[in-house]
Amino acid sequence: MNHNELHQLLLSHFSEVEVAVGSQFIEMTVAPEGLHEVAKRLCEHHACRMDFLFCQSGVDVNGRLGVVYHVRSTTLKHACVLKCFAEQREGAVLDSVYDIWPAAYAFEREIYDLLGITFHHHPDLRRIFLEDDYRGFPLRKDFIDEINIIHN
């Protein structure tokens, strides 16, 4: 399936999602309440079969926290990007996709640790890099580290 065919397929099967042609991937943006269902359909739909989550990144864009999922079909050899932004910055929450793509286990822990996005239904959501008593989320654009500042 070529890029245009994948674009048309996603437009026709995911009407609740914003679909755009990016520079490298077809990009889908979904509301938080639809994230888990759309991810599941991307993985299970016979024409999509996006069975491999090869990158999951937390982002802080224009004051909004979100997650970008890069997924690929190992059988059909196509890929796309799924984006989802939390409804609020403080107390940001999204559904876990660990039950769909097991690779999300570590990705979601990292995003939680460094950006503070909570993932509902993650089996072990706790800090992975920082100490348990560390305050704040260092990958947020508004983060200020009062202790470890380097001054000229």
C-alpha cells in the first residue's frame, strides 16, 4: 500500500480522527477519549495491522502536553503517526496503550517520569529515571531546576 492509499484508508476508517499528510508519515490526531479505541483499531484492523510501536514520545507543544506514537505494520510494511494531547496541562491523563503495544510499558513510564503525564491502566506507573521524591518534570518547557542551575 502506498502513501496515498494509506491516507485514503485512514480517512475512510477513522472518521473521528484528524488525518493529515506529514513530510514522512500520515499523521492522525485523536481526542483523549478516543485514544485507546483508535489505537486498538489501528493494530487490529485487517487493512492496517499496525502491530509494532517503534517510538512513543512525550511532547510539550504550545502549552499542551501530549504523546506521539510511531507505529508500523510488520506484515503490510506501512507506518503512521498517532498524536494525542491531554485535555489539561496540570494533572494530564491519557489512556495506556500497553495492552495493545507492549513496548509502551517503558515508554509510558519515561513520559510519566519526565513530563508528568499519567497513563490510566498502566500496570506499574512509577518513576523510571528520577528519584521517587524528585519534584517536577524536567522535560516540561516551564520547568525550572532551582538546585542544579549552572551560572556563568
